[in-house]
Amino acid sequence: MSGNSTAKFSPAGQLTAEDLGAIHLIGAGGVGMSGLARLFLTRGISVSGSELREWPSLAGLRALGGTIHMTHEAANLDGVDTVVYSSAIPSDHLELVEARRRGLRVLHRSEALAAAMTGRRTVAVAGTHGKTTTTSMVTMVLQQAGVDPSFVIGGEISEVGSGAHHGTGEYFVVEADESDRSFLIYRPFVSIITNIEADHLNTYGDLANLEAAFADFARLTDPDGFIITCADDAGSRRLAETLRAEGRRVYTYGTSADADLQLTEMASSTRGIRYLAEIDGRSLGEFRLPVPGRHMGLNSASAVLAEHLLDLPLEAAQAALAAFPGVRRRFERKGVADDVLVYDEYAYHPTPIALALRTLREVAGEGRLLVVFQPYRLYRTRDLQAEIAEALAIADELVLLEVFGPGELRGPGEGSAELIEAVPLPADRKIFVDSWEAAPVEVARRARSGDVVVTMGAPPSSLLGDQLLDALAKRGVAGTAGAVPGGDVGGATTIGGTVPDLPGSSTPDASTAG
């Protein structure tokens, strides 16, 4: 298991955020940890954090009054009451060890988040993939309905520019991470489960144990609340059947004929997606989103169903979804250079990889699709190698970086050198580059006018978009595709999982399903 056992975690409801006193977050720059820090700061709680590199989120935390130490050392804990860590932080981290030596309160990120939720009606969104987008949609729908929810999301809503907010209303929307079982400490009023597929097998061992954990999560739902699952997903369908047999309140959504909220006439184009929705034979009208992809439509349907069941105006859901700006790193358009369109996408599990690439093919039209992929976690790349390879083959060309797996030890036959061999593309249409700097050079060498390029995978890959645009722009100035500096690029050699000089945290948090 990658993190600490949840048997040691405290269930929600035992503490409030104000009980925590002065809070220090180890590795405060990652999306999950910085969102939590922002939430506490806007509640007037003293917050400090430690980092080794300058994340974009840190400036915002400082502006809110947070203290950020650009070192990891014992002195950072002076005056601190509670220390918060994520599953990416090793148990022997010097600040974690020092906090325990001093007898400070030490909480996993999920425990600190649970304290922030005390006294609110929690809407918790879980699932193997689609959590961040769905959580964002639910949040915007509730905001449009005027109930001002609090929220903490594992990504930033593009329009809001933040992954966290302290609201005045009764609802608290949260992305519930299954990767380390920490979602089992929450006590939701509404539980939404988008899908259940094999992942995090280092924690669960097999799909059966993973499904059992999702069932346990759903059973924690308040008896006066309800559970929402996707009827189109096999794992979620099995879960719904189990829970209904136990007498629990479960509602489903999807295109399936037996879904409680049924979607019909769903159509996706480069301009977005639309569908009609009905429940119990009654039409709820048409819903539109400005982002394409059938999976986006399904994600949005869970928000529509939640709004309906909470007896909030459906017009708010229609308006919010019609204006949904997307989430950063989820089908995010980075720009155009030398007639090549560049996107960024967080997908690293085979199903969302395939969904994203099929959608990007619609965008590419008659152009080609080039993928720059950085696998996320050695265990996932090993356990799902065949499925990841098949999904990546949807691309016309593939540039593969080494696996990003902080804290993992590489075993024999593990890594991107093995993955590249498994991808069923011709040898001249795939390459494993042996350095971070080689990726933009290789893209500029391969991309043609009218192509679409997407950076995809582990968190550091998001930093490549601007570098690709720069390399393409320089190529355009040179006047010829391939006329770029950099010389030969590397082939299938390993680089030990390192990424040179990343402007990010040395301890990226695992709260976004790493």
C-alpha cells in the first residue's frame, strides 16, 4: 500500500477545523494540499506550509496570509498545533517525525478535510475516474442554485481559478479519494460514484476488494441522504444492485433503459455535448455543455440528478452546465503555435485515456493526433500495461516519458521502456525519450500543420504544454517543420523516473488519485 493504513485514521465528526489550531501542511503546493490550505485560510485559521520548489498555487496562499517555508526542517513546526500530511509523504519525513516527537496533532489530509466538513451536509464524489470533473460540475450547479456550498476539489475549476472555497451554505462538496482508502472516513449526506474499475491494486490487491471498499464507502451515507451511481458502468451497476438489496436509497443515471435519470438523444461534437433527460417518465428538458465527450455528459448527469433529489431548481443545473468552463488539466486547451493545437489532459488510467483521445480525434478532424504521455505510478503501469498500451494506440504518434512514481522502488521489467514495446503502433510512430528536454524537440520534429498534440498523464506532464508551444513557435520562425534546435533525441533508455528542474513540489500530494 502506498500510504498509511486507514485503520489509523479518525472518522469524520470528531473534530472541527477550528479545533485544529495553527495548521502546518507538509508539501503545501500540490492541488489537494493547497486547496485545503486555502479553505482553512479563508476560515481565518493560521496556516503554514513547507515546499522545496515554487508551485503556482503558493502565491495565492501567501496572499491569503499563509506562511510558506521553502525548506523542510524542524523549525517550521514552531508555534504549530496540527501537522497535515498526504499519502505521498513518507513516514520518515523529517517534519512528520519531528511533529510526532513534539506530541503535535498529526492528521492525514483526509482527516483534516473531514474536520472542515463537520456540521455540513457533505456531497462526496468518488469513482475510479471522472471525480474532479464531476465534483466541479456538482459545485457549479449548487452555486447556480444560490446555496453557496463549500468545496475542495482535486483540480481547479477554470472559471473560478481555485480548487477550494469556504461557503456560507449547508452543503460541502468534496472529491473522495479511494487510492489509500481514506474516503472511508467521510460521512456523506450524498454519495456519488461515477464508476468502478481496476486501479490502485497495490492497495486493494484485486478488483473484488476495490469494489468492496466502494460498497463500504456507500454504506457510510446518511440514512436520510442518498447514493447516486452510473447505470452505464458495470462496476457501479453491481454496486447499486447490492445496496438496493440492503434497502438503501440508490438512484442511477445513464443512457441505459433502466436508469432512474435516463439520457436520450446524446450527441457530442467539437462544440460540446447535448442530451435530453427524463426521470420516472417525466421530461426534465435539454442539457448542454460547451465541452465535448460522452463521458462529460454522463458526469454532468450525476449533478442533474443530485440537484433534482435535493429539490433544487433544475433551471440552475441547465444554466450552470451550459456555462461549465471545464477543469484545468481536463481537456484544457493550452494554445496554438505554427498551426498545431496543444491540449493538456490529466488522464492516466486506460479508460479515461481512451475517452480523452477519442474526443481529441474529433477535434483533430483531418489532422493527426500526437500524444506526449507520462505514466503515473509504477504499480499502475505494471498492473495495467496492456490496457494502457491499447488506449495509447488510439494516437497517431506517441512520445513517451519515464514513469512518474515518487517514493516507489523500480522492480525488474517496470517502467516506460517496457510500456513502449507493448504499444501496438509502428516503430517509427512511437518513441521513448530519455530526457525531459527531448520531448518538445521530438514533438516539433513530428507535428505537422493541422495536428493536435496533447500532454497527458502524471502531474509534471502539465508543465510541458508551454514548452511544446515554444518549440513549435521557434520551428515556425525557422520556417520548416523539423528545423529545431536540440540535435538527436534519446531512444528507449530509462532515466530513473526523474524530471530535471521541475518547478513543482518534491512531494506532490496524492489526493488527486495518484
